[in-house]
Amino acid sequence: MSTSDKAGRRSGGPTAHHLGVPSMSAESAGILMFKREQGRLFVLLAHPGGPFWRQKDEGAWSIPKGERAADETPEAAARREFAEELGAAAAGPLRPLGKIRQRGGKEVEAFALEGDFEVDSLRSNQFEIEWPPHSGRSQSFPEIDRAAWFALPEARQKILSSQQPLLDRLETLCGAGE
């Protein structure tokens, strides 16, 4: 069900993230894309796919992110994960937002990227898990089932609580006062 590439990353198999189980894996990296419209700051957030997250909305959205290979820089991992999860390259200069620790203990190094992404063009990679549990059947699900732009006040309600400091840091970085 799961395969490994030459860097040892798993592809196609279930991860603790997809099952809603806290993961104690190594470091992750991700990108908080933002844009400015009519004097307001908007951020792009991704909603995780799979059966555990299907009915969850507030407090369930995340920046596009994923595990970093041992031989990969945080910036390269963040760009790779953005492309894998959204189906688009993360072009442009990355601005560091620092690290956060998620509820399950995973450390995420985040970067801000000013840009635009057409959410209707989302093309996420897939993962496979046994579903329903103990059924003996495997099903595929998108890693990200939707993406959306949110103004900061709404983003604060949608994003995982452990990632909320990234919104504060972005606001400071951009000098926005919403």
C-alpha cells in the first residue's frame, strides 16, 4: 500500500495526519501564501482530505505542509509540499515565519509567500488507507480536498490552533492591522 522513494518518504500510504492521530515524526515545512486585496490581507489555507476530516471545518484548516527529508532544506521541502498538495509551483521569494510546534509534537518551519492561487485548479496527491476500518478494503483520498482564501479574522477561526501564531507573524511581517 505504501511505497518509499529514494529519500525514504512515504507516498500513497496512510499517515497519522490523515487518520487524525498525533504524529511524533521529524520536522515539517510549509508555506502560508498570502495576497492583498483592497487593503486587506488574505491567506490561502488547505482542508485535509480523508474520512477523519470530512465533517470538520473550524479549527481544521492548515497551511500546505509536510515532512522534510533528511537531505532536504526546509525551503525545498515547503515548495515540494505546496506543489504536491495543491498542484501548483510555489514561485517567488519565501520569507521565514519561524517554527511552531503542533499539538501532536510535530515541529513545522513555515514560510510566507506572496502570490495567488486559483482554488478551482486544486490538484492534490492521493493517499490510501483501509476504509472503513477493519474492512480489509483500501480507499484513496486526496491529501487536500479543498483550498480557500480567507481574510485574517476568518482564517483565525479556520486554521488549526497550533498554527494561529503563523497568522500573527504574517500580520507583523506585512504590517497589516486587521
